[in-house]
Amino acid sequence: MIANSIPIGPFHPLLEEAEYFELKVDGETVVDIDMEIGWMHRGHEFISEMKTFTQSIYLVERICGICSTSHPIACVHAIEDIDNIEIPIRAKYIRTLVGELERIHSHLLWLGLAGHFIGYDTLWMWVWRYREPVLQMFEIISGNRNHYGMMRIGGVAKDVDPASIPDLAKIFDMLGKKMAMLAGAVKDDPVLRSRLKGVGVLSYDDAVAYCATGPTSRASGVRGDVRKDESTDAYGLVEFDEIVLPNGDVYDKLVLRVLEVIESVKICRQCLEKLKEIKGPILNDVKEISPGEGIGRYEAPRGEVFHYIRSDGSNRPIRHKVRAPSFVNIPTYTASCKGIPVADVLITLASIDPCYCCTERSLKVVNKENDPCLIDLLKISREKTERIRREINGSK
Amino acid sequence: MIGWKIFYLLVFPGLLFTGVLGLIVGWVDRKLSARLQFRVGPPFFQNFNDFLKLLGKETIIVKDSIKSVFVATPLAAFGFLVLISTMIGLALFFHEGFVGDLFVIMYLLMIFSVLVILGGSSTGNVYSSIGSGREIKLLLADELAFILICLIPIIKSGYQIQLKNILEVQSVQGPFISSVSGAIAFVIGILCIQAKMTLPPFHIPEAETEIVGGPYMEYSGPLLAFWQLNHYMMFVIYPFLLIALFLGGFDLHGIGILWAVLKYLLIIVIMILIKNTNPRIRIDTALNFFWRYATPISFIGIILAVFGV
């Protein structure tokens, strides 16, 4: 039997979470790909609107187990944006330290999984071995290995103990060396290179057209990093490079992540140095949030995460909107997966480091009689854009 | 006389010996791989426990499958492997055999791959059928190179087509691996084994993160246990065949026992090292590798062997 469509998911060893892809194949070559999201929808935005502001921060931490501090950072940015709340300088460094540690552990996690997906279990185990000290550092800093609970409106919840800074610096020294070794190994490994070079190419034009963010777009030569563009928290106060690679294939995405880890280690070291010198409070007391709306952006390991919060002066958000990076990165599969063999498609699917929990949202389209109907969503969206454009032109 | 034959087939060097040694070597493989990856690895009896546990599990037969083929293939493959191991073992340990037994072994080894393909395609599962398709392509890729390197000892031993005679020639002249053509054949042979056992980097038909186990996906319970036992038995059959063809067989007297164990471990360790330092390659890369590089090099080896190098 020759199959002409291969289902990937909803449950598949490639996917840590439930998600459905349908590959239309001709022999072993993929001619078309269809994506279906919504298997993991949990209604976080709605739940958040029933919680207080402080509780929502803990709630959005549970959106994703891997970028579990990117969502809180973006969320507190959004709330602080409503009242233009300034945070203490020491809190800025701690936020950046925790955020960058998360980037290190997330990129290492991906690197290991990528090794597993291409059947290279030794790479998987070795990389995860080096990821373990990062989790230990989280434990030293926050007391937790996965959900840190560090973010608060107006600062951070827990100070970095000055006595623990030498220990942390020692681990960073080890990590820096190992990452330099790993970068050398990945760049020089002829087997990895021949397996991943030129696989699943996302061109510069496609990356722009699909609005890809994060490592996915930066590996295609598109500049754009919220850390550089907005310089929130301590990102304006530390030295680091924005890594951009030109080719857009899986190999470039892999090298880019390793180089970003090295940059992150650099940022963390600078933060630790500053934390030795700077003393002071870590939390500004915020009594209440005035009516208004605010947006928060943060460069999560997978790309830009965006939070929008509207307040009516009460103690809870009346609208909380989350846009995770994978939501815009997943549609790039349409550009990168066509015309390549099944074996390559699977590593390409993994190459954007998709986080489905973050992405999931549900949508019910109904007509005037409240019956579900399937209308082309693109058509509705274009009609709305047209309408807004007409209104703007009309008001002029 | 017939009693001895049954003993050869069922106890030594056939079913029991190959099965038990295979499971033990399977443990060596798992343990060594684990240590290479900074893991602890399974305890010694893990493979035996796995096998026995699977025997007690329910066998789920897929509704859409061709039931007879689905059930028969793992058992038939097991039977063929027992036969092959008996033939190789008789030549290695008892210096017995019949004219042309090497050719029969080559045929039967190919039938094993054919049975994997049959079993996989009998289930009607998409992943299994893709896995079977890949197994066919992999068989097409490695088979010619494997046959060619098996011809080199035949040529070097003065056109003997019996394993026993090949071993006798080697005991006089020294192992064939000491010559250029023999060394080439040994290296290509290890790569062919890696492909025939679908070990990394050639685990393309199984590819658990792509096609979820490929041909074996729908198997469960005792049938899966037999597929796993088949896999571990090949850890005995292929290295023994290489030892017989290129390393001069076993000399089971005094210090010879130590050499025998070392020869076997050498091949196993090389296989495990290759397995743990390579990602899975694409099926077109595998075809490319075998047809463009391995097969021509084997041809060169044959030409060298004809000229006696």
C-alpha cells in the first residue's frame, strides 16, 4: 500500500504535546502540509480575567513549562506599562538573569531533542547533561527548578543571595567552557553538517512574509530581537550581540541557538558582576492599577512573546491577550516543508522549537443564527482590514 | 545421529545458545551505549525480563491486517535465524557443514529482511508501510555490497564455497583480514551489518521519531518479543559470520578461548561505537553511500583478491 497522506499526531513521538499535521506525500516527498491547532486549549486568557493581577502572573507562568518565565516577564511588562511603573535597578538585573538562564536551558533542551529527532541519542544525552547545572542554578536563585515564581509587579519576588554568587559564577565558568566546546563540536561535526545543511530552508522573503520571529527568523537573516529593539529590564545595560545567520536551514537554526546560549552566558556573567555591586530594594510597592491598557513584549527563547492587558481600575484585568511566538512560527511550515523528503520534514517541524501549549487558542465561528459555520477566516480578516482602512481614509 | 542434529539445532549452537548469548550481548549493547551517554544503563537480566514479560502480554491483531502473514512472519524469521546460527556455529565450533553452505546462509539472511517487509506491509498501517518501503530500499542498497564482500574469502581460499574449508585455509595461511582485500571487505562488512541490523546510522526503516517503529509498529505481546529476540540474535549471527570469513574463526584450546572472546567483543564494540556516534541518515543518502562508495570499493577488493593481494 502506498500512502498518499501521512498523519503526524495528534499523538506522536516527535511531538511532546498533542498537535496534528497532515503530510500529503508523493512517495517519500512531501507536496503539501496541513496544520491543525487547538488540541491543548485550556482557556488561560479567560481564567486570567477572573484572577487578580498578582494571580495572573502565576497563571501565565503555567502556560508553558519551558518558557515559564518569559510569559510572566511579558505580563508584568504589560501591567507596568499601564501605570508606567519603574522597577528598582537590582530587580532589573535579576529579571534579566532569570530570563537569560531560561533561554540557556530552553535552547539546550531543544538541542538535545533535535539530536533525538535525527536519531542521535548520544548528542541528546550529552546536551541534557550540561543542562542540569542550569536547573541547579535556578534552584539556588529561586528555590525551584521549573516554575520559578520570581516576577512581581514592580520588581521581583526573591533576591539573589550574595553568598551564592561565587557558586553561580563557578557554574557559569564551567558552562561557558562546555558551550564553547559544544559550539566547536556542532560546527565541525561532518555528520551533523551533512544531515542538516540545506534541509528545510526558510528563505528571507518567506520569513518576512510569514512574520516569523525569534531564532526562526534570525536564522533566515532577518534582524529583530526584542532585547535589542526595546532594551527593557537590564538589556540596555549589558553588552551582547544579536546573532543573525543567513541560510535559513535547520543547520543554521541549530548553530544560531548554540551561539545564543554563549551570548546568554555572557549576559548572565555581567548581571552577576553587577549584582555584587548594586545594593538596594528589589520590589517597588504597587498599591493599585489605574484604568487603562498596556502591552508587554519579551524575547522568549522561541521569539517575541506579547501580552496585552486592559484594566478598569479594579484589581483584575478585564482583558488579557497572549500571543506566543510559536503561533506565528508554525505557519512557516507551509514555506519550508514543501518538496522535501519525509525524513527532513520531521526535523524541520521540530526546528522552530514549537511550543504548542503557548500557541493554543480556540475559535468558534458562528453566523447570525448562532449556528457554527466554516467561513474562510482569511476572507473575514481581509474584509475587516479593508473596512478599517476605509474608515481611516474616510475620517481623513 | 538424529539426536545430535536436534541437539545442534535446539541447544548448541542453535536456538538456546544463540538466544541467550544474543540477549546477553544485547545487554552489553544497552549498557555500553548508556555509559557512553552518561546514563546508568539496565541491569544484567533486563533483556530476559523484557522478553519474558512480553511473552505474557496480550497479542493485539490488527483488524485490517492479513492475519496469517502478520502472525507467521516473526515466527518464521525466528526459525530462519535459528537455522542460520546453527549452520554458522557448526562450521565455527565443530568444523562441519555441507558444500555451498555459505550461499545458503546468504540467501536465508536476505529472506529475513523479506520477512520484515512482509510483516510490516501486512498490517495496513501507514507508518508500517512506509517502514517496509524503506526496508526494501535499504535491502537493495546493502545487499550487493554484502554479497560481494562474502565472495572475497571464497576467492582468497581458492574458490572454496564451504565455510569449513574457508576456515581451514585461514588456519594455514592466517586470517584473511591481514591482506589488503580482506581488510577492505571487513570494513565494508561491518557497515553492511550495521545496515542489515538496522542499527544507527541505518535505522531508517524503524526511525521511532519519524515513523514510530516502522514495520514493528503494530506488533505487541509475544510476536513483538520474537521480533526483539530476532534482533538480538543477529548480534550473534553477523559477528560470527564475519569472524568465520575474515578473522580465522575460533580456536577453542587454552589461550584461544580468550582470543575468541576478544574477536567477538572487538566487532561488537566497533558496532556500538558506530551506533552511538552517528545520527540517522536519509534513505537516499544510504543508497548513495552503498551504491556509489561501498559497492565499487567491494569490487576493487574482489579484483585485488583475484590478484592475490
